Amino acid sequence: MKPELLNGIFAVAGAIIGAVLTAFLSRWNSKKDKKEKILSIFSTFSTRLIEVSDLVKNNIEIKMNDKPINELYKNEILVINTGNLLIDSIQIDFELYSKNAELMNIEMARSNFNISEAEYSLTFDSNKGQINISYLNPSDEIIFILLSNKESSIDIKHRQQEVTTVTKNDYFPETPGIILKSFFDAMSKDIITRVLFSFALPDFRKYLKLKKNNSRT
């Protein structure tokens, strides 16, 4: 093949790739600049913490908050501000979706920011409860642990003016992050894949932001 023809092919291919990348970047920038309030609320399946065998159930008594239990299960609720605006006065109602399920306790487990006890409140009765959070900045995450006597899924309800709510009831906190981090590390080393994955994956954009912030410290 003649050099002139090869040069022409490379020039056309480069123009096409450039146009595609420009379109991707333009769309990503327009989406990034759009101001949105988005609250994502993820809940886990139940994890068994305690189970008393029928063979010894009559000889062993386990109590939690003065109530006898034979089983104890843990669920988690993860609340994230996935938009780019502050969200305040957050109220989340939830209910255990299982027959005869009863909440034993609920507490804040961890967060990726400093939050005082005055900035949130937790109430529950029987199989229902409520989480109130004063405010969440963009990318703020907070996790709550629910303890109950039955294996159960969680029904989440949140409705707030000008806030888009995203719910997911099969969040897996035990998924190893090292695998995803290794993948993101590899994708961030090439300029083309970094741009494409930044456009397609919010988690990848968050990873790049955290990596950039960590490099400054």
C-alpha cells in the first residue's frame, strides 16, 4: 500500500476518533455542569449473626433490649448524595418486609465525613423506623445498621421536593473493593480509556477525584 494512501487512512481514522472523543467530552461536560439533587439509598439482604439450635433452644436464653431472641439478623442502609447539590432535611422511612419481623436496634455505623449525633436521629417501633439527617453534601455517604429477629428485606420510602430518589435493595457491602480498585488503576493509566470510563462510570469519576485529592496530601 502506498505511503500516501496509508497517511490518508490514518488521517481519516484520527479525525473520526477525535470527533467521537469530542462528542463524549461535550456530553460529559454538559452532564457534569447540570445541577441536580440526587439521593441514592441502598439496602442489603439480611446477614445472620446469631442462631440458636433447636437442640439447645430450651436451655439457652439470649436477650436483646430485654427481649428474648433465637435469631439475630443484620441489614444495612447506605445513604449517598450522588448529585452535585446539598440536600437538607432528609427523612427516610423504612419497614422490614417479612412476617413477624421486629427491629431490635438501629445505629449509625460509619460515614465518609464527620457527623455529630446532633445531625441525625434514628427512631423505630416494631418493624418500622425512620432516619432523619440534617444535610448531606455531594458525595457524602453514611451507613446505618439494622438488627432484627427475622431474615428480611427492607422497604425504603423517601420523597422530597426537588430531589430525585434512587433506591436499590440488593447492595452488597462485602464485595471486595480491591478488585474494582485494581481495574480502575489500570483504566486510569491510558488517556483514552480514562476519558471514556469517566464519561460512562460515576464510580470511576469518584475514584479519580479521590485519587487526585489524596495525591495533594
